[in-house]
Amino acid sequence: TAMRCGLSAQRLSRVLVLAQLVVVSSASTPRSFFTKVVHGAPFHDEKGSVNCPIYQTSTFRFESAEHGAKCFAGESDGYIYTRINNPTVRELEQTLAMLENGFDGICTSSGMGAVNIVYMSLLGSGKHIVCHKTVYGPSRSVLEQQWSRFGVEMSFVDTSDVEQVRAAIKDNTALIYLESPANPTVSVSDIPAVSKLAKEHGIPVCVDNTFCGPYLQTPLDLGADIVLH
């Protein structure tokens, strides 16, 4: 997810990833950040629980064989296996997405899991990425050491200088990836300016929002398409 492994670039428009998550941006009913934190995403429990229970089951019961078949075929949103989908995790995904003013999200087991979901969804042989030269170390090293083996091209520039970003864009650029404030230099990129430039070329922008989080900065509101923590 960024946003769902294997999701097409078209459907990935406005996706947010929170370090263990991915979210697609959309308009929502205005509520203060604190109200969102207190109440979380809309939740309904058939037993009447006010808070989302912690579902510890590994598997889920189907209403019928036909219902199970639809779940496995992706024709139903029913739960199958907790490593695939789980009500507790789903509540977390929706709440984090809401805090980032996103539409939906996906949680993974690690930050690099989220980073690689973004890469897997948008990059491939013959594709090119423009990446901030100062990002979380593994986000860069996995590009240089692993994704380069699969024919992915990359340019590392100072994204706080929009003209460097402009100069690095190629016909095959599939993603602009930046961290702002950057780790560890704390350099700040102009997310609205980079996003505007990217949209002129039809390129999605992913922002690592780890340093600020949604309380201090919501990159989707600034024009970015993907956010991760």
C-alpha cells in the first residue's frame, strides 16, 4: 500500500500507509483530532461492546459453505484468517486512516513491511523512483541493495529543493518518495510544491510522516497520495 498488496496504481490514488499501515485519502465529516482519538473509527459490536474487543482467534466461522467460498474468492468482506484480516486490526486501520484524514488503510507487522508494500505496488522492472537522499536508512538501502536487482532505477536527491526533484523526473518515474522532516537531518520538504509537480506528471507521492505523525502534519491534506509511519 501501499494499500493492499498488488493494488493497481489507478486504485492507489490517495493512499496512506502508516508504518504498519496504508490509507487512501478521501473527504470525511469534520471532527477535531481529539474527538477522533477518543472515539476512533465508527465501530459496531453485535454484543454491544463500547470498545473494540481484542480478537485472538486464528480462524473465523462462516455462515455457510457458500459464504466461505465467497470470502475466499474476495466477493465478501467476511473474515477468514487473522493474518489476512482481523476485526481488531481493522479497527486500528480505520482509526489511523481517520487520523490522517484518509479513506482507508492497511496495517503490517513492521514499518519496512509498509515501505515495501508501497514499493511493490508501484515499482517494477523498468520503473524509476525519485527518493529523498536523506530518508530512514533501510528505506533507501532496500532500494539500492534489493530493488535494484529487479531492474528498478532510482535517483536520490534533496527533495527540499523542488528543482532537484523536477530535474530527476524521467518518463518512467513511477514514484516520488520523501520523508519530511527527514531522518536524521530534520530537513523539511515543501510537500505541496512536490505534490503539485508530481501531479503535473501523473506521479504518486509517498511521504514518510514518522517524525510528525498526524497530530502535527497530515501529508494527504498537503497533496501527497501515500503516507506511512
